[in-house]
Amino acid sequence: QLQLVESGGGLVQPGGSLRLSCAASGFILNYMTIGWFRQAPGKEREGVSCISSSGGNTNYADSVKGRFTISRDNAKNTFYLQMNSLKPEDTAVYYCAAGPFIVQALCLMGARYNKWGQGTQVTVSS
């Protein structure tokens, strides 16, 4: 079965940190671009961050630059999103995604991905 499984979401106070993980099973991530997306209630899904297959290129949404870091461990077939200095407006369901042959400049566009995780809730609140 081909799937992405997220973990690491939860409730955190403003200014706190969380690390999301996304593990792939049934397929290999090595040659795929990986992305993190989020969707808050009543809002459209937005691209948060993405990383090239080699790990050498990363993109971030302006709203998370300097606070979030995307990384991948191809040996473990897993990738991560380290989220620091969290704000209430970061509250959303976060999804991981993977896809082949995605141009780096377009990797924050969800339509480019063909595999998605089930989502994990992140709530930032005092």
C-alpha cells in the first residue's frame, strides 16, 4: 500500500515548537519533491514549504520563513517540518505530499503532487 503517514501534531502555546514527521511506505521518496501544506478552517489550502529530491533546494511561504525548516532523510524514507516560534495563525491541519518531476519554482503548488498524507492537526493557543 502506497501511503504517507504524518505524526507530530498537537497543541502548543504561542512561541512554542513542534516537529512534524511524514513517513512513506510502499514507495521510495528519493526521487520525489516533498512538500508540506496546511489548511485552516474556512481557508484555502496553502503551501508551507517544499524540498527538492536531493535536499539541496528549499522553498518557504513568506509567512513561515525564518521559523520553519523542512528537511528529509532519504535513508529513512521520511521527511520533517520543524516549526519554531509558532503563532496562533499557524493553527491548521498540516498535510505532507510527494510528487515526481516537480519544478522547484512551482513546488508550493499542491496540484503538482500525487501522493498525500491524511493530515495532522496543529493548534497554537494559550
